[in-house]
Amino acid sequence: SSHTEKMFGPFDANVCMLHVVKGKVPVSQVSSADLTTISGESLKYKRAVRKDFVNDVVIGEKTFGPYNDFPVDVECSNGLIHGISLSLAS
């Protein structure tokens, strides 16, 4: 069992499905997008302290620690990937 599993539980298929919504939603459109996951859960968006949050997790943060140009919308063949500060299931 890894350190992460001890803290938050395993990152299995069910948890992974909590991190995927249909379509290509860039960070700039998260506030108005349908945030229903492929498992049918509704995620909650909010904006606070000049940051975007989904279920109280920072999404699309351009700076992390010493990095000042962290990619926020990573294009892939079937959608976009966003950096997040924690697992949404934590």
C-alpha cells in the first residue's frame, strides 16, 4: 500500500471516473460547463481568492511552487487534461 493510499484510499476506476466529464472543457470555461462526471456525479464549481475550484480542489492553477508556467489545458486525443491540487475524492 502506497503512502497516497494510506492518506486518501486507492485511486481505482471509480475514483478515476470522478475526474472525467464529457467533452473538451478548457479551464476558461469550467465555470459555465456541465460538470457531470462520466459516473453521473455533479461536481461543484466556485471561484475564490482568484482561483478556480471544483469540489474544493484547485483546478488549472498556472503556478505550483517553483513552477510559474504549469500547463493548464493539455490537449490529448479524446479531451483535455487539467492539473489539480488534490484528488477530488480526498
